[in-house]
Amino acid sequence: MGERRWPLRIGWIGLGVVSLGIMGFGVVIAIAPMGADELLYRADGLASIGLGLLGGLLAVIPYRRRERWAWIALWFYPVFWTIHLVFELPPGKDHIHQVVFIALSLLGLLLPVRAFFPRGRTVVR
């Protein structure tokens, strides 16, 4: 088939970068918690590592296979980061990373939308 593959490639790489960012934050917080409640911060770090790992696996395996459920599940990323931005949630105080992660995740989901929902195909139930 002569279809273009670059939108899907850009998509999974963008979503992978977001996943790596979340995992990186988790590793830093798990290793060197920065707060009064050290155990809570470590737990948040471990949860972030898990979230980033799960999102990364979704982006690298089923998303690249054009499985719609993975595309739908990965909409968690822009929703998650938009909530963080709107309510000024941590990490950080500059919020630039949140805008970058929103943009990357939206790019990763919208650019290859035709790979997940091709034109001219009807769904048989």
C-alpha cells in the first residue's frame, strides 16, 4: 500500500516523548523526594513511573499497530496535562513542560487520525 507512514511515526514518537517525560519526573521524585512528606512523594514518583511506562508501551505497541483502543486510551495524556495546566498543579511552577506535553500529545493523536479512522470504510457490526 502506498499510504504515508510519517504521521503515525511522528505520533508515536511524540507520545513516547511525553511518556519518557512522565517517567523521568517519576524517577527523580522517587529517588530524591522534595517535600515534607517523603513517603507520599516517593509513592507519587512510583505512580508516575508506572503511568509513563504504561503510556509508552501503549504508544510503542498497540498504537503503532493502529489499534483504535490504544488511540482512545492515549487521549488521557492531553486531558491529564490540560488539567494540570488549568489548575496549576505540580510539577514545576513554570508550566512550560505542560504546554509542550499537551502539544506533543495532541499532535500524536490528531496528526495520524486517518490511520485509525480511514476514509471510505464502514464498520460492520
